[in-house]
Amino acid sequence: MPTPDVPLEKLGFLTLGLFDGDDPGPGMESTLEVIELGEQLGFDSAYLRHRHFQTGISSPIAIMAALTQRTSRIAMGTAVTPLGWENPLRMAEDLATVDILSGGRLEPGFSVGPPIHWEDVKQALYPDTADAEDLTYERVARLLRMVRGEPVSTFSGTAGFEEFSARVEPHAPGLGDRIWYGAGSGRSTRWAAEQGLNLLTSNIIKPEDSDLERDGRWDFAAIQQRQIALFRAHHPDGEAARVSQGLVVIPTDSATPEQRARYEAYVAKRTPRTSAPLGPPGPGLLAAPDVLGTSEEVAEKLYADAAFREVREVVFALPFTFEHEDYVQILTDMATKLGPALGWKPAA
């Protein structure tokens, strides 16, 4: 197994937070317990996916608010919140509130574009303004201005006995520097860099026609490596700009034979989608292969990944459909076996 020249600095994980639609409480409690375990194991961060009209977390900010009272150190983020579902001003208020409650631990991530199944949900979401809503990058730019404390109201001062501010209140200093963008294309990567955002690069990417290798293969790691280089080339912080890689990683060191068999079946079912981009004519979305094996095997595969060698922090995604005890095993192996194999040290 190769030894890293520079150790992994931050180790995080991402969870979907599934629950039973007829009895959601236990699933939500499981999510809280998984993140509490992550803090106990020394993980640096825990991220939540964002899902609507599904039995996964639809309000991660509410989950993070609960976690502010059950954790004290671990950073909490979203990967990612699709901002087309949100009012940026209200989102800015909620983020600042939870960030203050957490002691400055929020690291929210966003994306833009029309919500999934837009034609089916737009009348419920924006009954009077659906066709006028700006779902472009400007929606994130608005949120950034509000989070960073720029004036957004034309009135400030005293009205009767009440005081009003021109900026969003509460204001959470530093939160604006901890916002991530989930970029998939070269265009969105460059835009995020120019805004001074942090980059969340995941196991899904949108390649260009020029990314096709001469032998007809799509090399996900090489495409992602070029994305990271593009981001840093246009970011004010250059090589110091924060980039986090998110792959599905499943260490099996302490897994039972039954767990390993289920994990292998899960990966085998998903592997065919990694051979070519999925979508309309022209490059669609390309998925990275899941990484399964002992921590030693996983570390060796990661060191062979051109994009992994460019980052110093990761947010490994937990598989969607596993059981609570599976997540306990995977997180425990990540923190006690895989992380140290990558040079990482758990937070105290």
C-alpha cells in the first residue's frame, strides 16, 4: 500500500437519512445517532442529502438544529440543498440561526436549476410565480449576499418601539466563508470559483465531449482531476481553495460475511452505470465506481485515483439503502482503519 506524502486532513461522511413513510420517527432518530457516533469516532464533518417527496431528509436544517443540541464539535453540512426549492432570504435566516446555535459549525452546500420533476411540483411550490422564478446562479449569489451581511432591506431604524436592520438577522460571522457549491460541469465549477465558494465534487460529474479518451473510455478520475484544477485556477485562493471529494466508499474490515455479501451485491448492481454517461444524446452524467474492500484495499484504490491525490478533505457517501448496524460498521472501520491508512487523525 502506498504511503501518502501529505496526509488526509479532514474526513467526513454523507448520509441520506432514510425513514419509513408510515413511521418516520425511528429513521430520523437513527440519522441523529449515526452523526453522534461520527463525532465520537472523531470525524470532522457529517453531511446530509436533501430530498423532497421521498422518504429521505427534506429539511436538513431542522436535523442540524437538533444536532446542535446533541453534538459539540463535528461540522454539519448539506450536499447539496437545491436552492430552487428555497427562498434565499428565509434560508439565510435559518442558516445563521443554526450556525450560531452550533457555535459556527455549519458548512452548507447548494446547487441551482429547476427542482426535480419541475412540471409536477411548480404549481404547489410557486403557484403564482413559477414562470418568473430565477433558478440560475443568481439565486445562490443572492443567498451569499444575505449570509455575508450585505444590506438587503431598504429600511433600517426605529419604527415605534421596534428596531429594524437592513441586513438579515441574526448575522453569523464566518458562515459566508463556509458555503459550498455542488458543481458538476466545467461552467458551474468556474462560476463557483469566481464567487469564492468551496467546491463539493462528488461521484457524479458532467463530462465534456473532449473528455472521452482516445481508446473510447471515460476516465472519471481524470475528468474530476481537471475539474479541481479548473476550480483552483479561477478561485481567489488558488491552490489553497477548499475542495472536498465525495465517493461511495465501503470498508469491510469488521463486516460480517452476510454484510460483505450484501455490499458486494449493491456495488455490482450499480457498477454498469459507471461505464458511460447517462442521459440524452451527448455526454450526460457520469458516475464514479463505488470503492469496496478492506481499508488497505480501499486506500490503495484511492491513492491510484488522480482526483483523490488533489484533495486534502473528503466526504465519503454512505450507501442509500443499508441498515443502521451497517452504517455503524462502515463508520467505525472508516475512522479506525481507513482514515489512519490515509494519514488522517481523528479529532479530539
